[in-house]
Amino acid sequence: MLGIRKFIVLVFFFSWCKVYAQTYTFESICTKAIDASFSLKSAKQAVVIEEINYWQTWVGVLPQITFRANPEHYQKLNSDDSSFFSSLLGDETKYQNTISGELRMPITDVGITAVKAEIVKLQLEQRKLESQKLTQNLKLEILEIYANLLISLKKEAALKDILSLQNQILDMTSRLRKSEMISETEVSLVVIETSKQIQSYEENRLQMQSLLHRLSLKTNQDYSIQNDVFQALDTIPTMNFQEIRSLDSQMAELNWHQKEFEKTQHVMGSFPKVDTYGILTYFGKDSNSIRKSINNITGKSWVVGINIVFSINESINRAFDEQRTLAEVEKLKCDQRAYDQQFQQDILELEDQIQTTSQNIAIRDKTIKAQVELEQMNTQLSEQQLLIKTQVLKSKIDSLNEKLALDFDKIKYGSILNRLKILSQGQ
């Protein structure tokens, strides 16, 4: 019994040892977690990559301009050679130089490139939504940790008061036992109840340490139960939650839009490919000197043409691709509706929880007020008898447990509102 009293004294001693307190809010913790998340940094870089891909896609509509320079040296190796190449080269050494420029303009590729650009643009929007989804999931995870931490802090404060009252009950029951007004069994029950409260306090401290450690891993910052203060959650709704659309639904919508552009791309890819080209060539040669061959670059020729390519097998494959893409579009539309349906059900459940929790808060407020009035009446009677005073202290413990349940409901209420607020971001 003496060890129990020492533990209770130590609890109050450490509770007075708070030094400079750093104050944190849920929003400040979220900001630190976002800044420390390498997954989010990677997602942001993915957005930058898609932006580069988008602008690079448009290069396909530009004219293709190519320059070539071919300095060549021909020399007959065997004077008795009567091969075909010998007849071409002749009997003398030759220096020959060619400079040419080619301009090729795709015609059918312009439309295909525009479709590709739209596809990449949708992919860019999808990368942005994926980044928002990662941010949303991180905030929801932080919200769960933060709400549980607030509950543990409230529980610690309540348990300190309960342990103080339990210590008084323990002292009174010991005095009553010495006066032989109660049995040893009743004293043992009080000791067991006190031990349970101490065990609950220790388990709650371990739970807080675990939650603070999880916050530290998310934010790369250390936190302390003694030196840090965590403010309550915001409980003011900011929008009509019925208008919320999930990010999963928005991504599904982008996906089927992208598939529709892919279908258009398959259709256009089955047409013949047509492009025009023009080639301008300058050439010069000399039998004895490479320098003179360069100075003799005066002759020129030019070519203009149209290139048409049509593949029957590719057109057949494109037709199958088109049909498959149509089926994928319908599937993704169904996925989007499923996301919307499930999300609205989740929102309705959260709103029902808000109403239920709000009603519980009102009921507990009335219950606590009635308990306070009863305690005041019993306090006057408890001055007459020690036994009645013990019952009054037990009633105070019940009142503290009821207030703790009220605090839990308020934290739950704030947690639900903040969850809805997080889900509404990005709309």
C-alpha cells in the first residue's frame, strides 16, 4: 500500500516538472509532415516530368530539318583491277564533297500529335491528383495519430485526478478498517481498484510515447509529453460536405477521358501516313586536291516528293485496339460511379456520426451537471460520517470518468469534421 502512495506522489511530481512548452496544432504538424515526406517530393517531381513530356510532344508537328556533309576520297588500289568499282572510279584519284539539306513535313502526324498532347495533358492532371491523394492520405494518418494523442492527454489528466481521489479513498478505508467499521475484503477491493488505475495510467503513458514516436517519424522532429502542448482540433465545419467528390473519382474520370483520346489515336493511326519532303544538294570534286574539291562545290540538285505509307496489318491491329479501348472506357466510367457511390456513403456515415456524437455531448453535459449538484449535496453530508465521504469520493471518480467520456466525444467530433475538411480539399 505504501508503494502505491509513492507512485501517486511521483505522478504529481513529474506533472509539475514542465518547463518551456512548445505549442503545436494539427495544421502545424501536417505542414511539418508534408515538408518531411519524400513520397510527396517524388510525386511533385513526377508532375514536373509530365510537364516536360507535354511540351516535348509538340515537337512532332514541327518540320524535320536535316543537314548532311560528306567529304569522300576515292583511290584506285590496283591498276590491273577490272572490277565494277574500278570502272566507276576511273584511273585517277578523286576528292568528292557533298553538302545537302532535307526538309520533311509530316501531314497526317499533325493530328496524331495533337491527340498525343491531349493524352499527356490528362496524364499531367492525373499526376497532380496523385500528389493531392498522397497529401490527403498523409493528413488523414496524422489526424488519426493527433486525435488519439489528444485522447491520451485528456485521459492522463483525468487519471491524475482519479488517482488523487483513489489515494484519499485508500487512506479512509484504512482508517475505517482500523476502527473495524469495514472488513478486510473491502480494503482489498480498494487496493485492487487503485492498482488498476495505476496500471491504466502506465499503459496510457506508453500509448502516448508510441503516438509521439509515430509523429516524430512523420515530421523528423522530437516531441515530449512534459514539454509540448497540443491544441484541440478545429470543430467549425467549412463547407457543404454533400458536394465533395473523391480524388479517386476524379482520377477515374481523367482515365476514361484519356482512353477516349487513345481511341481517336487508334482510328487516326489506321489511315495512310503521308508526308512531303524536299532535298537540296551541293557537290564538287577534284582529282588532285581536297581543297580544290571544296572550292569546286558549285553544282547542285534538288528533289521534291510525297511519301505515302499504308499497312494493312497495322490497320487491322488498330481496329482491335479501338474496340478494346471502347470497352476500357465503359469499365472506367463504371469505376468512377462506384467511387462516387462509395464515397457518398462514407460521407453520410460521417455526418451520422457527427449528429450522434453531438447528441452524446449534449446528454453528457446534462449528466455531468446533475452529478455536480449531487456531489455538492453529498459533500455537506460527508462531514458527518467518514463512510459517507468515501462514497462521495467514489461519486467524484464517476463524475471524472463521465467528463473524460465527454472529452472523448468532443475530440471524436473534431476529428470527424477535420476528416471531412481534408476530404474536401482539392475540389
